Amino acid sequence: MKIALDAMGGDFGPPNLVAGAVMALREYRQIKKLYLVGDSAGIESELHEHQCNDSRIEIVHSTQVVEMSDRAWTAVRHKKDSSVSRAVDLVKRGQADAIVTAGHTGAAVAASMIKLRTLPGIDRPGIAAVLPTETNVFVLIDAGANIDARPEHLLQYAFMGSVYSRHVLGYKSPTVGLVSLGEEDVKGTEKTKEVFKMLKKSSLNFVGNIEGRHLFEDPVEVVVCDGFVGNVILKTCESIAVAIFKWLRHELDRSKWRMAGAYLARHAFKDIKNKTNYEEYGGSPLLGVNGICIIAHGASSPLAIKNALRVAAESIEQQVNPHIVEEIRRYNETTASLEPALR
Amino acid sequence: MKIALDAMGGDFGPPNLVAGAVMALREYRQIKKLYLVGDSAGIESELHEHQCNDSRIEIVHSTQVVEMSDRAWTAVRHKKDSSVSRAVDLVKRGQADAIVTAGHTGAAVAASMIKLRTLPGIDRPGIAAVLPTETNVFVLIDAGANIDARPEHLLQYAFMGSVYSRHVLGYKSPTVGLVSLGEEDVKGTEKTKEVFKMLKKSSLNFVGNIEGRHLFEDPVEVVVCDGFVGNVILKTCESIAVAIFKWLRHELDRSKWRMAGAYLARHAFKDIKNKTNYEEYGGSPLLGVNGICIIAHGASSPLAIKNALRVAAESIEQQVNPHIVEEIRRYNETTASLEPALR
């Protein structure tokens, strides 16, 4: 398999990205070619730093970078030679099977939509973030691709999340919940109420509205919301887990007894910290585009980039896109005679 | 001071509400009168259960209850004799200084808006939830009163949250952040971008857009967002804190060494659990109405209700409403000559 890594995007640029790429190449033999897209001098110098001359690496020089302050669509239209655009081009031309980027999420989404197009039956792609609870793993879709989502987009997210949960995470009949303000049908915005009706009529295992508290206390397998809300949930979860452990560390350091206790219990802390550490998850697939695009965290460490490349490799093996197309086709066929179709 | 408690609302009805009221009366001598509004037979039976014949209690009989499945505005219009409406009536007539309810949030907001009206210069009230971090305490506004907020509502929330942070929490110049998808000005929805511009021009200590991760890692004092997003943040925070501690408990029980460690460090866990336990906070003020209304959690325990009554008592003492009116008046005066006023 061949993967294109946007080697410029992200808060830390080439150093973390190249370091992650080097780690991934050492660990994942199934990667046969890794394109590093960006400023070739910068990339080469980082590779030199790591004494890496792996023949599977091919540097693709590009002269521009989408900055975090750029507007997504404008950046894709005007910065034709940006690292993210060039990386997506490699997938478009069939030279790479997947792209990984830790750069401007909006630009990655726009470039993928413009160059790869969406899958048949899908209007807008959504980011599927995978989050752990004590008892299961759930898919949060959309985690930030589409902040002005229409009701039909949310319905499509429910289908895509469900397919992902079944085919990648192994849940037979994943439960689907819609993020709202209360469990009752009448709660929520005009938009969520409309989505509620659509989901209720669908063949999905829809359990109804869920509130933030259901995410972790009595979790469902697929959590559906628009990209603004999803991004807030994702970032809040990451933040609060980090904050609680830091806080706990501080409290544990306040006496000798507590410190001794913390030492004895250290593996328990480590187990949970590892499970809640987003670096272990690496990246989230942008579902709904005709190709594979993995969105990594802007602040990705080398470990997170390595794992994002792992997610890309897994996505290439798993090929969920045909399943998404099939599910949506079947839904549209069933509803076509009854009511206006999905799109 | 006199407080009206909606004794029917909430997931557990009179048992928890009356138990909380009894606890509050024992602890807070400053409460001179506590109206318990709802089904008198049910309330009396609960009081009997607690062997409570405190002369400060006055039962106000009402025959209806707003159910969680009711639509907020319809419920207030049609269920004239609901416990929440009757409780708000007591404040409207000056018989009570504040209302506390754990019932249908939308109905409490609607009843307060209809009967008490909003403060001069305020279009829509917002719930100000107070949340702890390791280093400070922040106000999240709106935590669920107004799910279809317009930009000017969010600006008003920023002012109200700021006044609350100064006058109640004691921050001299509280920092204000706007929940968005990234720190850059260009990130967010059309709505948040408009609010960003308004906040930047205001006299508030506005630090810009914040993401979920800034809530706890590098927190601001006032977090501004619409009621949908705010409610999701609030419920997610509650949920994840509970889930992490449950998870930790489970991990700590997995070996004798870990259990011994947990025992030695037990006070550290307890300190944080208490600080993150919403029951200790009890209730959140609905800011912007011409009166005092405290919204308690639907699933409130007696302890949470006791603390919601404490919050009501504190709010009566602190009287933030005149400060809100003054701040908004000053803002409107300053901007009136420059641009269209706040409302």
C-alpha cells in the first residue's frame, strides 16, 4: 500500500511529521511507499536527523503551506501547490491509496471534496472520531468537517458511522444516538427534531436522542451530531481527561502517604491514561469522500503521526467505502417510493 | 429571605426535593420562608416521613406538573396550575425572592420570561453554569436556556457571565472566550464569526476563540456559547468525570497492590471527586430575567437540591441583576453613537 503524508501541516511542522513517518516505516512493513509532501529541503534535513534512508520514502516537493489562519476553500483554490493539495492529488491520480494530514482540517476536507469528490449518495463528508469508554468504543461523527450541516447530512453520518462501527470496530448492530438536549422526541433544535424523525424511520438501530452524559455513562456505538458540536465534544473529552490526570497527580503529590499509594497503583493510572490518550488513536477517517483521508490532530506528536499512518493502513485494508455506498443505495431505494429520497 | 421550590419537577419528584428542602432548612437559617409548590398531599407525606414540621415551610398546592415530554412554551401557556408556573408566580407577586426548580428547563425558562420578563437590555436569558478546573472556576453561559441564540444574545451572555464572574466569583477582570472550532478569527460558523467581531469591539476582556481543550487546560473565566453547545459541554463534562473515576475504581480493584495504593491515596481521589461533583454546585442561575431563578439538575439528589437552595440564598444576597443592567446600559450608550445598539 502507498500513503501520502502532508509533511508540512500541523502545529509542529516537519519535525514531528517526519519523526512519526520514520517510526511508522520501522513498524509497518505493509507500507510499501510513503510520499512525504512538502518542502523537500526541510524534509530531507529531518530525515537526515533521523539517519533514515528508507527506500520506501519518496519526497514530493511543494512550495506552499495552508496556514491555520487561511480560509479553507480559498486556500485550496489559490494555493494550488500546497502540501495538502499535492498529497490529495497523489490519491486522485491513483499513485497513493490514502492521505494523512495534521494540517488545517477545513482545507483537507475542501481539497478532498474538490479533488476526490464525495461517494454516490453522500452530500458532505464527516470526520469519524473513535473514542473509548470503559465498556465500549464509539464513533463520533461528524467531529469537525461540516459545521453547517443540514438534516440529510446528519442522516448520512448516521449511516456512515454505522457502517464504520460494523465493518471496522466489529459491532453487529451498533446503536445510534443523536446528540440533543434531552432524551424526549420534542427536545432539541428544529434541525435535530427533523433528523430524529428521519432516523426513526430508517433501518438503523436508532435509540433516540442522547445527552452528553450518555456518551460515557450508558454509551451508544454511533454518536451523530454536526461538526461544530462534534468538534466541541471531541476537544472537551481530550481536555478533561488530561486535566483530571494532571489534577490527580497534583493531589497525589500532596503527602507521603498519597505518593506511596500512587506508586502502588501506578499501573492502573497508566492503563487508563493510555486508553484515553488521543495519540494512541492517531487520526480519524474523513468518511464520505471517494478515497481515504485521515485527519490527525493539529498538535500531533510523532507517536500520534505514527498511529495516524497505522489508521491509514488499516483503512486501506478495510475498504469501508463500498459498504457505505451500498447502505445508502439501499436506503434510497427503500424510501424512494415512500417519500423524497435522501438527496 | 423567601424561596419558592418547585417540589414536583425533576426525575425523582417530591421525595428528593422535599428531602433536600429539609436539609437546607436545617443548615441555612437565613431562609425565613420556604414555599413548597406542588401536590400538597404528596409534599405533606414526604415532610411527615422526615418528621419535619418547620414553621418556615408553607405548602402551595398546585394540581399540574410539566412533564419532560411537554413542549416548553405550550406547557406554560396551557398548564396554568403547574408547580413551576405557581412557583414563578410567587416571585412575580413579591412573595418569594427566588425560585428553585429541577424540572423541565425549557418550561422554567419560558415561565420566567413570560411572568418575570427579561432585564432591560437583555433579549434572552441564559443559564450560567459554574465549573471547576484545577486552577480556577469558570462560568459557562448559556448552558441550555436558548438553543437558537442569535449573535446579540451571545454578546449579552458575555456581559452577564462577566458580571457574574466579577461580582460572585471575585475575578477582577475575567477573561472571556468564545467557543469555536479553532483559535483563529476565521474559524467557526457565520454566527460565531459575527459574535467574535462584536466581542472584540466591546470593553470585555475578550481573549478570542477557544476550543474545548481550552476549557480545562488553559482556562478562561467566562465561556460563551449557545445553549445547545453549552448543554452538550456541561453534560459531557459531568459524564466524563464520573466515568473516569468509575473506570479508575475498576482498574484499582484489579490487584491487591493497586487496592492498597488506592487506600493510601483515598483522600486525593475524594478531594477531586467532591470538587467535580455537580451535586456540590446544586444549581445554576438563569441570568437575564428580572428576578432570581435557579435551575437544578433533573437528576438532583437531596444534597444537590440542598445546594441549589444555597445558591438561591447566595443569589438573593449578591443581587447581580442591577450590575447586569448597568453594564449593558453602559455598552449600549457607548456603541449607540457608533453603530446599531445591542438590541
